[in-house]
Amino acid sequence: MRVITGTARGRKLKEPQGYSIRPTTDMVKESIFSIVQFDIEGRRVLDLFAGTGQLGIEALSRGAASCVFTDYSRDSVKLVRENIDHCKLDGGEVRQTDSITYLENCGSFDLIFIDPPYDTPLCDKALQKIFEFDILTEGGIIICETQRETVLSGAVEPYFMHKEYRYGKVKLTVYKKERQAAD
């Protein structure tokens, strides 16, 4: 695992040892950042189920103003902090918390990455909380990484499912929030 581009380009990230994290592959990560390449700089990012922190770290490296990393695992939180320090990035806030509960009082974000453990309903639960508490800014983007066959429930206005991408066994689902029309 490495940072693809930006201020921390080429830095290798520490990987988990002895516990189960499924890091996003470099190919899928490159695809994610091709999708959001013009929607990162100066934005507030949320990396739910952060694992190693690689998605949020990539966003910070590419100019995001800030990123909140959440994970329930103490080992993951430690790993994320080590990776942020290793990349010499500012703007990262790491929280050891239940990611779903965090969504109830977290403020708003411009870009949200949801990459929970596969074979769980956590992606759908996170989406429903985001819709319920309306934490995505107008024009914001949510990217969900799931197994290819995972079916996510529908969006609630002003949110909408923009597009799905498939990469082998992985599916990326992109949601957006419509900008409000001027009166």
C-alpha cells in the first residue's frame, strides 16, 4: 500500500499485522480518486471504518482541508495515526468510535468514504444514518466500497445514487447530494 499522488506521493503505508483488515487495492483506490479528483481540494472528508486510513490519507495528500478517520478497533486507530505521522500530513483527526453512532452528531462533510468489513450490513446502515442526519454538504459525494453482489437500499431526496463501478469482486457505489436550486 502506498500513497498514489500529492504531498505524500510514494510513501508506503503500514499494513495490519495479525488482525483482519481488508485494505482497498491500489487499482480500486486509483479508480476512487479518478471519480473524485476534482472534488477533493479544500474539502472536509470523512473516512468511516478507516482500517489503515489509506483513503483519507490519500485525500489529505491531494489537498483535502481535513479528514476525520473513524474505526472501532484500537489497533486500527493506532495504525491510522502511525500512517498519518509517517506521511507528515496535517488535518487528520482520528477517533476510536463506532462509526454508525458517530454519524448522529458529527457535523457535515463534503466527501465521505464508506468501506466497512464485507459481509456486514454496515454500509447500508451508514448510508441510512447519513441520509437521516443529512450530513453531506450540497454537491457532496459518498463512495461506498462493497462486494460486487451487495445491494444497497435506495437513496432519499436530496440524495441520489449517481453511478456504480465494478472491479472484479469489488463494487463502488457513488451517491451525490443535489445542489438546491436558486429561487
